Amino acid sequence: MILYAAADLIWASKIKGVADSLGIPARPVRTLEMLEARLADTAPVALLVDLDKGEDGLALIRRLRANDSTGAHQKVRILAWGPHVEKQLLQSAREAGANEVLTRGAFDHGLQDILLRLGSMQ
């Protein structure tokens, strides 16, 4: 299962559509509460975070990494993406615990390969 937090319906639809076409289960998370619910009922391999969500996106990354103290979610890969001009935001995602941070263009261009790679971790 891949979880994703998109800032808008366009990204959410794109991620879900590509994941569905590849046969990879993917579910959205919009809030910290939704993340907790998904973690309680699934075993995700990855969390994709759109940094256009701002502090809400960073909070999702921090919350997942905070749960790592139990060891329950240590293997969950976190991939964040955002505008290339927002260097500080991209750095903040790294500092919050994202394993990978990509520009929006790199994420968009590589979405199918990203989902295949992450989906193969299941």
C-alpha cells in the first residue's frame, strides 16, 4: 500500500490513476488523523507528500517519523515533492525525515517508475 498526500485534486487523481493502472494499491491521506487511521488498518510501504501542502505536509512526515521510535514504521519510505524554487521547503522535508525529495517536474516525469519501485517493496 502506498499512501499519498496531495495538495489538490489534480495530483491526487494523477497518482491514483497511475497507481491503479499499475495494479498498485494507493490511498489518500489528507490530515494527521487520516494518516493515523491508515497506519492502524494498513501496512504502507511508502508515503508520498506534496510539499504544496505546506506545514500540513511536513507535519505528516514528522508524524510518521515520530512513530519510528516504536519501530513499527521504520521501513516506510517517505518521498516528498515540491516546486524547484522552494529550496528551503525541500530542505525542510529532508530535515523532517523524508527519504527522497524531488522537484515537482522530476516527480511528475518519473511518477510511473517511482510507483513501480515503491510498489515492488510490498
